[in-house]
Amino acid sequence: MLQAAALAGAVVRPWPNPPVGAVILDPAGREIGRGWHERAGGPHAEVAALAAAGNRARGATMVVTLEPCRHRGRTGPCTERILASGISRVVYAVADPTAAGGGAADLQRAGISVVRDDPHQAAAVLLEPWLFHLRTKRPWVTWKVAASLDGSIVRNGADTRDPQQRWITSPESRQEVHRLRAQVGAIVTSTATVLDDDPLLTARPQPPLPGRAPDPLRVVVGERSLAGTRLGAAIATGEALGLPRCPPAEVLAVLHERGVHHALLECGSRLAGAFAAAGLIDELIWFIAPVILAGPIPALSWPNGEGDLSLAHWRVTPIGVDLCVRARVQR
Ligand SMILES: NC(=O)c1ccc[n+]([C@@H]2O[C@H](COP(=O)([O-])OP(=O)(O)OC[C@H]3O[C@@H](n4cnc5c(N)ncnc54)[C@H](OP(=O)(O)O)[C@@H]3O)[C@@H](O)[C@H]2O)c1
């Protein structure tokens, strides 16, 4: 299951579909096929793995992160393909709560041994934003910050339109941000950040991740004119979305309407504070550089001057010379 989740997690998100990976094992436990869902309308992970395994699938075990679908969507039910392949056992991690669900029971009725198992919670974590948006009717929000050890997000006196002066963290951390962007449906920022930094906010991971999902929707919130900025130009041509200053819940409602289930918040302290105060940050990813800046802007300012975010599932990983802290916001 770890392998199946890793396959699904290493590609561009097949937005608006969930990320799914599958591995097929022969009776001796050797891998004979692997697959992942690369884009909406393309083959599902199970079908890709079955194609790789070919005739060897007969009598084999399929391990898949999400319950195989039983519905006739754009690509046909996976359950039928599994039955036709001669697979004798299916292990899946997460039940599908949508109209496509129920495939596990169908397979069992047809005589296949079906087990639900995710010992390391790898698939559950991977699918959390998708499950969350189905449950709550709003996207899961990951707040990304690049900060100094003392929590400053801007260097003193830096010309923030010059990336060399603006960047706080290492090239490795910035690459990780590109990978994150490739895996979300939208990136949310503010007029203030666009006017200060003139960012592009596109996903440019190197090497590129497999998959062909569209670039995330870039959303800029605020009243000020963005004339002379690259995102201002993209909004004018309809390639990005500009929203007037509004409560964060309204931003997320617009994204939900567009089918976004995971949004990355990349902004300064005030918009982050508005999201945090509204209880609309679900997870954070902070890249902390080995520098103390005592800079002009902290990562977060509360709109009414006070508050706190309690964190759980704290994971710290070294990346380049930085630390990456990933945590869930506790409610
Ligand atoms: N290191 C990092 O990770 C990182 C990431 C992004 C940005 N930054 C830095 O952050 C700096 C900007 O930070 P900041 O704190 O000044 O600005 P900010 O939080 O990025 O944006 C504040 C602006 O957001 C707009 N806005 C829309 N809805 C809002 C709401 N509900 N509540 C509050 N504001 C709302 C308003 O624009 P209007 O006034 O136009 O309505 C407001 O002035 C930039 O210099 C940039 O370099 C750093």
C-alpha cells in the first residue's frame, strides 16, 4: 500500500479526480504491474496496472489506494476490468463515498477476496483533501510559508521583485514548492503579494512530474489594481482569476464551485491571518531557512490582534539547508 500511495503521490494531481495508485503482486508477492491515475478522462490506476501485468494478473493480488469504481463514467467500471483479468484478491485502503462507490461489495459478490487495509495510513493521508472536499463542500487549504528561523517572511530592505533578493529558502525548498503546486487545484494569493513580488505562481517542477493536469488555477484576492504585474496580465486574459476583497469562506466557495478540492495559500501575513481567524487553514507547510531576519512582516497577523493555531501531526524533514515543517491545524 505504501508503494501504491507513493505512485499516486508522485504525479501531477489528476484534478478534479482523486490521486490513485495500484500495484499488482503475483502469488509469491513479486510486483508484476503498477499504475496510477494520471488525468481525468484517462485510464484509472487499476486499469493501467492491469495493462502492465497482462496475462500474469490471473490469480494475482491488486493493492489499490481507493476502492475500485463500479460506475460507467468516462472510462468504464474498474470492477468489470478486474473481474475480466482473473485477479483473485483486492486490497484497498479508502472506501469511495461517491456514486462510484460500492465496487468492493460487487467484487466480493463475484467471488473475489476483498480486504480493506491501510496499515501506514499512507493512502488515507494522500486522499484526505479529496475526501475532505466531498464532506465539507470546500477545498482543503494548505498554507505554505518560506520563513526565517524567527518567522519573518520578507527580508529587510529587499527589492521583492528581484527573486535573488526575495528568496529566503534554498533551491531544494523552492523545487518542493513547485511539486506542491503541481498537486493542487488552485493557488490563492493577495494583491499585496502580487504588487510586491510580481510572482507567476505556476508549477514548474524539475524534472516535471508525470501527468498532464492543467496548471493550478491562480487566484488573486483584493481590491487594488494589478496593472503592470504578470498575474494582472493573466487575469486580463482569463488565465488567472481575480476576486474582490471578501471573507475567505467566499473565496473557497468559488473554488468549490470550480471543482477544486485542494488549495495552496501563498500569501503574506494579513491574508493568512484572515484565513486562520476564519478557521480555514487545514494544514501548513513551512520551509524554515537557517537565518534570523527580524524582518518587517511576520508569517501571520491576526485581524483582531490575537489568536493561535494549535498544530498536530508535526513532521519535520531537512530539505537542502532548510527544515520543512508539515503539520495539521487542530480544531
Ligand atoms: N515568504 C513567503 O512565503 C511569502 C509568501 C507570500 C508573500 N510573501 C510576502 O508577503 C508580503 C505581503 O504581506 P502582507 O501581509 O503585506 O499582505 P498579504 O497578506 O499578502 O495581503 C494583504 C491584502 O490581501 C487582500 N485581501 C483580500 N481579502 C482579504 C481579507 N479577507 N483580509 C485581509 N486582506 C485581504 C487585501 O488587498 P486590497 O488592499 O487590495 O484589498 C490586503 O491588503 C509581500 O511583500 C510578499 O513578499 C512572502
